[in-house]
Amino acid sequence: MIPAPFEYERASSPEHALELLSSGRDAKVLAGGHSLLPLMKLRFARPELVVDIARLEELAGVRERDGRLSIGALTRHHDLATNELVAERCGVLAQTASGVGDPQVRHRGTIGGSVAHGDPASDLGTVLLALDAEFVIRGSGGEREVPAAEFFRGVFETAIGPDELLTEIRVPAAEGSYLKFHRRHQDWATVGVAAVRVNGETRVALTSMGATPLRAAAVEEALRGGGDAAAAADRADEGTDPPADAVASSDYRRHLARVLTRRALESLG
């Protein structure tokens, strides 16, 4: 399939990228390409201008600042999965990145591109929501920080404006795990569950249980009230709206959410 005609510009700096995004044309950002290009080939996306930021090395890499990890938006999944600092300080993020797609996807796809796409089936978005990550978004008026709870707004919809750029993601040190059920190894998650512990607090988030990644508020409430993993997991589907499609029914997704939540909580100990 062939995309609709478009113009292409390679950004030489974040400032140049923002200038191109503010040009008045319908512009889309290209990083790894694994989210945007399929949409363009299917003509679900028909941008007038594609702004390539893939070579902006200043937007890649992992650093520790003020006790948190600062992850550049252009950090590729493979680099996230193999980074020693991530493995030591937030192993659940490295574990999750290692299970995204196949090796080709992991060597090209970026964490920023994945979450900016806003797919409710995204593994990394769910983990970042459980971690209460902060998303740093840059625009012509400067930078702003958006908490994960406000970042995901709907299917393929996030807090990033059309003339803005996601530059950085900040996460705390944490332990935890991400479990997902999928029919084949490289498929999107039918359902996924992230369970993390940050400063002694257990947080749980769900994949493919609504229009965005969701916090399992009822599970967290049950745990704060002294409930065990099994009892808390029985409430995993409360407040969710799982889709029904060719892969799974809504009821089956609800069942998976409860089973995977119990396993994820038990893995925390």
C-alpha cells in the first residue's frame, strides 16, 4: 500500500522540529516509524508534512536526576531493555521493553513514539501509568510536565498538541513486573497488567481494558485495606470497559485481567 503524497523534512534540532510543526501544515512526527508508517500506508493518516526527528541524539539516552530516571523520548526499545541503569533502578521498564514486538521493532521503535501514538494496547504506556511517570512536552511557549494520569486521553489521543514535541519521560525507582496474554509472541496484548511497588506503595495498571491504559483503582484500594493478592485481583475489572473484537470478548478480557493481576501481585511478594 502506498501513502498519500506528503512533504518530508529532517529536523536538525528540537527547535527546528518545533518550527516545522508550527508551520501551519498538517504535520506528523517520525521517530522510529513503526506507529506512523503503517497508518500512512493504510491512509488512516494523511499528513501534509512528515518531520523526521530520528537523528536528534540529544533526545535519546537514560540519565539519573534527583533520584529519578530521565529517559529521552528517542531512546529505542532495545537500548531501554539493555540499559544497566534501567535494569538496576526500574527493572520492570527494561523487562517490558524487551517484550515489545520483534528485534527489528525494538531496534527502531522508540519509547516516545510508542506512548505518543496513544494505543490502548501499548505495553509501555501501561507501565508508565503504573509508575506515575512524568512526560516532558516542549512547544513554542516552553516546556511543561504532564503526569501520566493526564497524558492518555483516548484511543490514539494524548496530551501532546499538534505543534508540540515529547522530549523526555521521568520515572521513579521501582520494582515490579508486567504480564500480558497474547496469542502469538509478537502480537499486541489481549490484556496486560503492570504491578509495581514505589516507596512501599503498590500500584496496578491495565492494558487493553478501555480506551486508554487504566489504573486498577479498585485493586489498589483493596490492597490498602489489607486485602491479599487474590481478593484484590478479583476487583481488577471494576471501572473498566474492555472492547470485544475478533481476538477476545469483553468477558474474556475481564477474566484475563483478574488472573494476570493476581499473578503480577504474587510476583511482587
